[in-house]
Amino acid sequence: MHIVYPAVISALLFSVGVYGVLARRNTILVLMSVELMLNAVNLNLVAFDVWLRDRLHSGQVLTLFVIVIAAAEVGVGLAIVLALYRNRRTVDLDQLRELAEPAQPLPAATEATGQWAPGDRSPDPGKLTPAPPNVTESGDRPPTPGSRNVAMGEAAPSGNGREDQRSAKRGGKP
Amino acid sequence: MTEEVPSYLSPTGQEVVFLLMGAVAVGSALLVVTTRQLVHAALWLVVSFGALAGCYLVLTAEFVAWVQVLIYVGAVVVLMLFGIMLTRAPIGRSADLDSGNRVVAAGVALATAAILVTVVIDGFRTAYTPLTPGAGSASELGASVFSTWVLPFEALSVLLLAALIGAIVLSRTDIPGGPPADPPDPPDTSTSSQGDPADQSGSSPSDRSGGH
């Protein structure tokens, strides 16, 4: 057996998986493409284990480990996808953009602070007491109320749309 | 291993079978990433994994082939189908399975394929090995797993347990959030990976009550 054959087939499978990861929109299809890439790696491992005649069979044993890890990855990944679907009612990757950078960082940050801070304070001021230690963890700020706004203004653009959704929902509930 | 390389023009029967299996695997993988029906993608994935198991069989890795059939075809694809069902994906033909950057993705994939195939052909043109059966049987692999690779094996079992517990915790909705998860907003701003699962469990009841 020429080793070129399995190597070329696994290279083609890997690039098909790359295309699937980049081009698909559904999260489950992206997971399937990741599985294709893992299988390409497995084919390479098996082929080179056969070629090198490894006495310890490290290639095939690593293939078994990769298969098991892929199964665990699919389990956790699907649990994450289902939690996402429960909270957002969608699994489209194009609509999940809360972690993206905003287009203009500074106006978005001030706007988010202005929208978010009143909604945070209105329902229950006693609930805010556990919050400042967390802010100090992320931003290294002392937990005084004056500096809290500054810390929020720094951290707000990352979770921008979600905060707006939350505050709107809490405002409408009572 | 560079001596007496047989010609590429007279392939043996094993190579012909392997190439046919590989063509089936790559073709069905292409259908997985291009089909317009979500369930058909999972079923083409079965075909691709089955053909790859055939490739492993030709490469004398029998145990890996059967593990591939059992775990990938038997478990992973079934999990995928469950995921498709539970997210209430459209069963029929749906037009929006591809995102907008399809052309860029095709370009990147073609470039990856070109680079990898060129390098691999250039590097392993003279690599040849005769296939001798029995090297990948269950007894050989079991002996090496339980003698040399025992420590990774045990670590892997712990990892599987952790993944199991993680999947259960992620999918349950009735776990009450702890005291730091109760005020939902400030842990979100830090976008740390710690705050996320607790935040989901804390926010889902309010989501439900808001929906009804």
C-alpha cells in the first residue's frame, strides 16, 4: 500500500471539514464537520502506524483515544447547543453575535452603560450586593458604587445585546 | 523504506479497494457539507464513517474499524440526530443552512486541500509498506493499551466521566443557581467561562415564565 493514498484521502477529508466548519450556519452541521476533520486525523494516524510498524501501536491507540474524546466532545457540544436553543430559540451561528466586537467601541460602550445601569438598579438594590466582587475580579476595581459604572463601561460591549434583552425583559415582567 | 517502490500504474487489489472506499468517504463528506437537508447530512455522515471503517479494515486496523462502526456510526450520529430533533430543525429542504461566507470558505478549503495534497505527495511519494494482516487485531491493541498506555487510558475514563457530568449539568434546567448566580447581570459583563452555566440555569426559569 502506498502511503500517499491514505494521506491524500485524509487531506481531502480535512479540507472538506474545513469548508463545512466555515460555510455552515447550523451549529449541528458545524459539529458534523468537526467530526469529519477528526476522522481525517484518525485515518492519518492509522496509516502511519501501519507504515512505521510501531511495536507499541501508538498510532492506533491514539486513534481509539481520539474516537473516545470525539464522542465526549459531541455529548458536551450537543448539551451546549440544546442549552443555547432553550435560551435563544435558535442554533444559527450568524445570529449569535454577543461575543463579537462592536463596530465602534466607544459609543457602544457609553450607550450600553446608559441603557443598562438604570434597569439594573431599579428592581432590587439589595440584590446588587454580591455583584461588586465579581466586577473587581474582572476589572480590578474597588467595589464602590462610583467606580462600578466605570467597570461596567469597560466590560459592557462584550455582552451588549444580551444585557439589553435582559433589562427589557425584567422591566416588562412586574 | 525507500527502496523497491512498486509502480503507481499497477495498483494492487488492496489499493483499488482502498481508493474506492476513500472516494466514497470523500464524496459523502462533500454531500454532508453541501446538502440542503439537515437529516440527510447526518445520514451521509453514516456513509462517510462506514467507508472510513472500510479503509481501516483494508489498512489491517480491524479493531479500530469496529470501534469506528460502534462509536461513530452507532453513537455519535445518533446523538447528532437527537440534536437535530431536539432543536426542532426543519426536516425538509431548507435554504438557509449555509452562511453568507460560503465563497470565502470554499476558497480557504481549496487552498488547504491544495497545500496539503501537494506537500503530502511530495513528501511521501516513495513511502510504501506491504500490508500484513494481524497487526491491528484486538489482542495486539489490547496488550498495548493495557501495558504501555494504561495511564492515558485511565485519564481518558476520568475525562469521559467529567464530560458525562458536564453534559448532564448543562442540559438540566431545574438546578437552582447558587448565590453568585442569583443576580444575573454582573457575571455576564465579565464574560468569563465560569459564569456561563450557572447563569443559564439561573436565567431559564425566568425565560419560561416570560414565555407563558
